[in-house]
Amino acid sequence: MGGAIGAERAGLPASGGVAAVIEALSEPFGARLSTGRALREQHANTITWLANEPPDAVVFVEDTAEVQQVVRACAAHGVPVIAFGTGTSLEGQVNAPKGGICIDLSRMNRVLAVHAEDLDCVVEPGVTRKQLNEHLRDLGLFFPIDPGADASLGGMASTRASGTNAVRYGTMKDNVVALTAVLANGEVITTARRAKKSSAGYDLTRLFVGAEGTLGIITSLTLRLSGLPEAISGGVCPFPTIRSACDAVIMTIQSGLPVARIELLDEVQVRACNAYSKLDLPEQPLLFLEFHGTEAGVHEQAERFGEIAAEFGGGPFTWTARPEERTRLWQARHDAYWACLPLKPGAKALATDVCVPLSRLADCVDETKRDIEEMGMLAPIVGHVGDGNFHTVTLVDMDDPQDVAKAKIFIERMVHRSLAMGGTATGEHGVGQGKKKYLEAEHGRETLDAMRAIKAALDPQNIMNPGKILP
Amino acid sequence: MGGAIGAERAGLPASGGVAAVIEALSEPFGARLSTGRALREQHANTITWLANEPPDAVVFVEDTAEVQQVVRACAAHGVPVIAFGTGTSLEGQVNAPKGGICIDLSRMNRVLAVHAEDLDCVVEPGVTRKQLNEHLRDLGLFFPIDPGADASLGGMASTRASGTNAVRYGTMKDNVVALTAVLANGEVITTARRAKKSSAGYDLTRLFVGAEGTLGIITSLTLRLSGLPEAISGGVCPFPTIRSACDAVIMTIQSGLPVARIELLDEVQVRACNAYSKLDLPEQPLLFLEFHGTEAGVHEQAERFGEIAAEFGGGPFTWTARPEERTRLWQARHDAYWACLPLKPGAKALATDVCVPLSRLADCVDETKRDIEEMGMLAPIVGHVGDGNFHTVTLVDMDDPQDVAKAKIFIERMVHRSLAMGGTATGEHGVGQGKKKYLEAEHGRETLDAMRAIKAALDPQNIMNPGKILP
């Protein structure tokens, strides 16, 4: 269903099955169930160019039993169920194209257990990553996955999020040990034990990570934690060209340097960051780096990277172990999205991501930059390049149909470029509604049929976040 | 179905659907299809105490199209298909309790591509890990997963294998980037692109890793590679008790020391190794360690570990960076299984594994050792303790029904002990036939129902390795 239909639906009163579900849930949930339009629109897609398609009602749940209660009511009437964490997803994952009930999980925000000796913890899905790290700080532990936004951990699991630290610590796929989920039939499953590894049956954990709520609603997560590094060093290294920066990244990864973060900013993004964050970085392609380890280790890593950079014409690599300087730098990196906005006042900044094999990174970024220039677009590039993953932040005047059309063509070309290079349509943002159309080109019909068979097996009525992932 | 039925079946000529399949495949495969009893028995379970349940025929395939051809013929007649790599699985994964066709993949043993810049390669499923590492050596790369046996990579993926290096490099789950598989309907799917990460749809890669051939036959794998470490150090550290050794392991992992291997041997295993490998290790609980990194890094790691060990009464930690000494040590570790056999001449050595949260490792090993003593068993303990994973090698006189019965009770108690401590029935050997009975205790009925639904969706006739994993 298209956005227009959802937009029309927003004004209509709920009817049929949805009305029955709302009635059934009204008494038990009282004021925690709302059909107010503003609230419903806040719970649909807000930060992409996809139309806002609100659910028919939003219900604020407080425990797993309540999630079961809502899902069972919806199942009885064939009504869609959409899980909502913080609403920071980037491809329309929380839209309700077929209406239905949005389950807001933000009140399920308790850290249920921290097992410091086992380097794991158990959290409810509404806990955000910053909240968790605040909770862990005194224990010398942290949860390393950092997608930028202060997303909920349930949402991060559901989109298989990653971010700047993934090159060292992996993605949500690697850091969710187990989860519990409410299935479309209302039953609760737990996918695995707390043991660090297991060969006991199908890996349902990884099946639910990245499923964007289409197979069930995650109601708790067991997460792997890391020890806070004893020492951190980091810095900035300029390069003459994007390609030389990418080549240095390849060599860094290949040489086994356990870099914790290695981020590329193109010169457009650097200019934006300088202006926004009041920095005076050289306005050329830059790598931002961070190393975690022992005092001696982070010094050694930084020095080695400096040597590699020099081989590719980069440098000087200015690095520091002083926290305040590092923080200032990474704050600027995290503010990159916001820094882009003033480049084109009034424009919307649309973040999209692709991920290619590392050997094709320079080609993919180069060609994308050429496209940006030839199409006369404004689209800074910033990337988690240690994983071959990069973003464009396309600045679009949403009131100008030509500008919108051009941006759509640009993103489409970028995705197909990635696919042609053996890459994926999305490294970390997920499919949602926005990237469904690329999934067959990426995986082939037979693979999509297998995904559809699994979806149908676990959700025969197609009530769990319908209209997402599968085209 | 029990072993006895399979054992009886072995002598009978194939009939019905199976006969039709054998006839249909005879012409295209010629001498590559065999119904000889000895060959069939070699292709069924040999190294456990489960009865040998041979397939009706073995076919040696050479490419994906041939796998499709066999699967389609079997699907047409509802005949089971069992994938076979090297036959080193430990829970009866290659048995054919319902007969059927065994697909021997050992001739699909080509390394199809090595992408050194991307740190990945593409292999056929019959390539063994040693063969791959031989192929990679000159490139300065290696594939780190090492389950001991020179298993096929398809088989290692299918049982979600791991081993000594997993504490640093992860398991097969973490090192298979993508795979192609022939489904029960004869179609070929590719689960993912070569990009290092992706959020594009359901994680079918991880679903097939550990599925033991019950969802499809893997016909190629894209594997993540690692750079050969610049320097390696390693050594042996004795401890006064198993518990103090386990506590040192916990502290080592918690402190973030990036140990590459950390293996526990109890004093019984040490005695066996001393005798078998002509070593003079102190006959008390030992940790074998290995560190990978830069020259400075491995020295630092070894020194830090020595300090941690001393805190728990362990030591002296004698370590070396000299390859020949390390090799001798790790050869002894790899020969631990064989070293056990002379402890009880004529006995069969039955390896079983469990995995618990690290904080419970000392408890679980301690209680297991007490059980061994109280039951008067001979069962050395050896473990990948950095992951909370350990093995007993139970020595059983298979001609003595009492000895067999006792060993069964012992293993059953060990599994339930692990489950009671939040652990799993198997950390790395898989479920096969041997551990099916524990799966409901581990996961619960609802989770098993979800696994069954997925199995039925992808294999409605239940022809892919039936009788494995799901009870």
C-alpha cells in the first residue's frame, strides 16, 4: 500500500476488527491506550520522506504479559501489530500502512540483570543504549553498539543496527546472546540460554535480530557486554583523495590492526562539521580513528596506523589519548547529520546507507561522489568504512518535486551500484518500506520465497508489522 | 526411530520410493552412486555409541546442479536426503534412521575464490579446514575455526562448530558470511552478499549454520578470514584446583585480555597427555594459552596473564614465543582425545560437550568431577573454558551393559546440570540424534514449536536429514 492511502486512513475512525480490538483493550489499558491523532502520527514514520501512516491506536505496555494480551486481541481479529521503541528507524519501519495497533515499548525500560562475571545483561526492549551504558558505567562495562541515535535496544536488535564501533565489536547480530519474543499466536519464546555459544537447534536469536518486528515482538534481550578499555587513543588523519583514504582503510583492516572506530568523512561533510561544531579540521577527506586497548597497545596501534596512512599519502595523523579532545571529535562525528542541515536551509536530510566488500569501497564512494556532482546534489558522505559501509545524507527540498525526484533516482542508483559491486542495499538501517523494492535484486526470487515461507509459518495471518521487509 | 531398526534396515534391499530414486539416479551418476553395504555403513554414524544406521545409497556429487538433481529425485518420492562431509560429527548427525540417499560432498572440494583484500573466501562444502589453511598460507591469511578434527567446512557450518580459537575468533556463526544451499524443493538460495554486514532481510545465513542439513544442503560458503598474527606467544599454567583455574579464566576474559586460546585440562587429562605425547607437564589442573598480536602485544598479554594467574594461586606461567615448543604443546592438546584411549584399553572414548555461563564454569566442572569420582568413571575433562565450554571424554566398555548404562546416566546428569546453570546441552557438537531429548528442557515447548514451524515451512515432506535436531 502506498503512503497516500495511509495518509487518508489517518482521518478515519477505526472500524471492523480494529474497532473490536480497541474496545477489547480499552478497559484493561485505560489511559495507556490512545487513539488520538497526534500521538498516532508521532508513532508512525517521521524522519524519512515516506508518508506518515499512523496506526489506529497506540498502547503503552509494561510487561510481556501485556504484549501477549495485545497480540492475542489483534490475532483474534486479524489486526496488524507494530512494535515501537524510540521511532528513530530510517526506512519507515514503524509506519502502519494497513493500520492496526502500535505497541509502544518505551515503558518496558528496566535493566533486569547485569552479570558482570559473564559479561552479559538482560534488558527490556525499551531500554535505550545510553540508558544501559549509564547503568553499566560503575561496573567498568559497556555495550558497544552505537548507531548514533539513542535508540531502544529492542529497535536496534530489530533493525540489526551497528554503527561506528562495529568494526571492532560487531553488530547487533553479534551482541544479542538471546531474546524473548511474543509470536503472532500470542506465545512467548526464548531463543537461547545465556551460555556464550550453543549448537542446540536453529538460531532463532539471529532470525529475530533484523526481522523488524515482522516475526514477533521482542520483550527482553540478553546482551553481550564489553569491558571498558583500559586506554583509548584516537585522532584525525587527512588524505589527498577519497580513494587514498579507502586504500588506507583496507590496509589497516588487512594488517589486523584492531581499530575500534575508523570513520570516513568527505570534504563536504568536513566543511559542514567545521561550521556546525566550530572545528578547524582540514577540509579534505578525513579518517576519524579510535583505538582501544592497554596504554602500550593504543600507542602502538596509533603509530602503526600513522605509518599505513603515510604509505597512501595521508597524514599527518594527529592523535591523542586525552579524553576531552577525543570527546570533542566524536561529538562532531555524531552531530554530522545535524551539521548537514544548514548546508541547505529548509531541506530535509535523508540518510541512506549501503555496504560493499572493502575492496570495492573506494570505487563505490568515488562513483557515488561523481553522481552527486553530476546530478548537482548536496549529499555529504560519512561512513563506517572499516566495514565497507557508508552513508549519504541527501539534502532535499521536499516542496520541490524535481528535487525529490532527483534524490530518489540518486538513492536508487546508489543501491544498484552497491549491489553490482557485491554489496547490500542496506548495511545497518534495515529494509522497512523504503528498501523493499531492492530485496529481490539483492537476494533473488528463491531466497525471498524462503523468507516468505518462514514469515508465513510464524505469522500466517500476516499481522506482525505487515508491509515491511518482504516485497 | 531407534538404532535397532536402522541396524536391521541395513541388510534389506531398497524398496518403494527409495528404489525408484536409486533407479532414477543410476544412469546419470553411474559408479558415483553406490549401494554397497560397507560404503553405506562408513557413511553413517561411526564414532558415537549410537547404532550405525546406514542410508540406502551414497551418491558422490560434484557440483550444485547434481545436488539439485538428487534432492529433486528424492523430493519426488518423499525419500530422505542426508548430507555427508567427513563423518566427524559427534551426535549421529549423518545417521539415516529412515534410510534414504546420502549425498557425499567430499568431491566438492574446490576453493572457488579468495578475496584477500576483503578477508574472505568462497569454498565448496567439501573443503576441509586444513585444506583451506594450506591454500591460504602464502597469502598471510587463515581460517581460525578449529574443532580439532579436519572436518569439512560444510559440516562445520552445519553443526555450528567452534573449538580452541573461538574465544578470540568466534564460532562458525560468526565466520560464515553467506552460503548457498539447495532446499527441499530443489531450488538454490544464496543467503547474503559478500558485504561484511547487512540489514537486508532475514538472516538465513545464521539459520542454516547449525541446522545440521535439516533445512537444506549447503553447496558453497563465503567465509571470513583473518590475517595470520604477526606474533604468537603461548604456554602452560598449572593451578592448585580446577576452581582456581576457572576463576583465573573469568578474570582473564573480564579484563578484556584478547586471549586467542585458553584451554583447561584436568589432572586426569594431563596424565593421559604426558603418557601419550611424552611430555612432563605437572599433573594438576592446567591452562594452555595462546596469544596473537604484535611482538610487543603478545609479550604484554602473556605477562598480564601471568599476573592474573598468580592472583588465583596459579603458576608459574611458563610461556614462549618459539614456534616449535608451542606446536608440541598444541599437538598434545589436539591429541587429547587419542591420549585418553590407553587409560582404559579396549574402551570407546565418547566425547560430549556442554557450555555454561562463565560464572558457573567452576561449579559445573567441579560437580561433574565429583560425579565422575562418585560413579567410579574414567572421564578426563578438557575445555574451551574461555567460552564456558567443556568436554568430558567418557571411556566406556561398550561390551559391558552396566558400564554403558552408567555412562548414559553420567552424560544425562551433566547435560541437566548445565541446563540448571543457565547453560546449553551442547556448545559445539550439535544435537543430531544424541541430544534431541534435551531440546525441550533447554528451549521450552513454544520455542521448539517455532523451530518445527520453520522446518515444516522449508521442508514440508521432512526429507532433509529427518530424525535430527527436533524431538
